[in-house]
Amino acid sequence: MKYLPTAKPLMLMTKTSHTCLIVSSMASLVLLMMVLYGTMSSQQPGGSSLRHDYQLLGRPLYKLDLSWPKNPELYTGDVFGVAVNQYAGVVYVAQRGDNVPKVLVFTTDGDYLMSWNTTTLEKPHGIFLADAASSNPTVWITDVGNGPYGHCIKQYTPSGKLLQVLGTPGKAGSGLDPLQFDQPAEIFIHNSGEIYIVDGDGGMNNRLIKLSKEQKVMWMHGEKGQGLAQFYIPHSVTVDTAQRVWVADRGNKRIQVFNSVTGEWLGTWGSCFTEDAPYSVRLTPDKKYFVVVQLNTNQISLLDAPPVGVIGQCRVVSVIQLADDVKPHLVDLDLKTGALYVAEIGAQQAQKFTPFSLGENFL
């Protein structure tokens, strides 16, 4: 009996401890759910209110890196493209505007390195980092300007020195010898050195062109229309490891697929793009997902990548819903870490999203 007076307080302490543990666990769970599925709305001092508003829908595969870049105030123009050198840990951001540097260079950790104040770029659109694993990587930029340097594709050193020009500067056209472009949208350089170009960001051309390493035309699809292998504003291009070329056929609200060797049409994805067109298409380093952005609905979608020999129909696995008027345009991925970089015209910024998965690595 002498222990009874202390029994109730002990039980009370135990219940209180259990209650605190339950409350703490529930709070942690709520916080986790907010991170995974909720709307993220933190604003950096001096930054735009659009910067960090997003919502994850479906399977959570990516989260926003709030610390990248460390100096967002350096964005002074409309951001159209982004390219990553995964070996050097460097990110190139292309922007437009009067009296603004056309390319900003950051580290993948967010530190500012330099800017290109070149006069050889008028209106950059797409940007691609080639030969990343070599000692001489280069940066390719499509220029859709109407001035004396426009309607062509330019190759630069990592520091912004012009090396060569594809096309006829200042002259829009459809010629193949010599090459001419009219508002070329994007370029993709394969590891083999072969070149894929989507030409026609609203100009006279609607072409997918494959060039050899020596820059000779190997095959082309160049007819405007809604039929198979026809295009209306082909906007982005990528090549997978199964010899398939994937083209964001923006005006037709679909992705078309071709054999990279022969140019043969293989299939079409359209059912995922009834509300808005695909603007950019890239493959994650693990080859599991295609990353597609839709500018007007402010979405970044991850679609299941089909196995070799199958195209099938598209299936959306995850969506990053950005805030209104962010206007995501083109993307690139760090092929080493899987980090996703998004160029956003409306928000005038590029953002970094890092992969995560519950209980396992993404890559």
C-alpha cells in the first residue's frame, strides 16, 4: 500500500509522455506531408513571390532546392534555356533582354562564376552542353533573333568565346547547302558527335534535321502538318540510349518518336497533352522518366519511359505544379546527380529541383 500514492503520478507521467510522443509524431507526419504534397511558399529577401510556389502531385520525385542560386538577383532578363556540365559542376543559364548578359554561369552549388557579355548573341532560345566528359566541352546556343546574327546556331567555349556558326547569320531560310534556319528552337549533340536540330520556333520551317559529325545532312523530316512525321513548331529534341529521337511537337500538342539511324517514324504520344503542349523533353539519368514542361499550365511532368522496342501511350507519374505565370520553358538535367534545372520565362529565373524518394535513392 505504501507504493500506491506514487502509482498515479507515474501513470500520469507515462500517459503524458505517450501523448507528447504521439503529438510530436503527428506533427512530424504533417510536416512531411506538407513537404511532399503541399504548397511551398517561402520567399527570399529581394526575390520574386513566384520563386518558391509549387505543389507536388502524384508520386513525389523532386523537391525544390531553395538555396540555388545564391544570388537570384543576377537574373535580369527573360530566362529561356539552361544547360548543365555534370563533370565540371557548372550550369549555364541563357536569358534575353536589352543590355543584359546573355549567359549567366553558376556552379551546381549555386555560386556565381561569370557572365557572357558577348555581342554575337541576339535572342538565345535553346542551349546545350556538348562533350561534357572531354577536356574541351562546348556550349551550343540557338539564336532566334532577326538581326545580323540571328537565325543560326552557335558553338562557344565555356567562357563564351565564339567557335563556329551553323546556318547563315541574319538570313532566314530553308536551304540545306549551305545550311539555313528560321528561328531554330533547340539542338542536341549525341555522344557520337551526331547533331539533331529542331528548326522552327514559329518561323517558316517545321523541321527535324540530323547532321553527321562532319555536319552533313543525314536525314530530315520537314513537312508542316498534323500527320505522321509532320510538325507544327517542333520545340525540343532528345535522344535516348535505344536509338530513339523524341521531339516535342509543340503546335500539335504531342511528342513524336523516330529511329535515330534511319529517321523512321516510330510513334506518337498525345494523350498526356490535351490541356497544353509539351515545350521541353529530356530523359532522367536512370532512363526511367521523361521530363516534359508545359508552359501555359505551368507544369513539369515526369512520364514513364517505355522499354526498348515499345512506344505505347504516355503515362504521367508525377507533376510539379508551379505558380501561375512562372512559364517554364526548357529544362536540363545533371546526369551525375539527377538534379533538374528549369528555365522560367515568366518568373525570369532558373530553378533547381533535386531528386528524392521515400526509403530509396532516385538514381
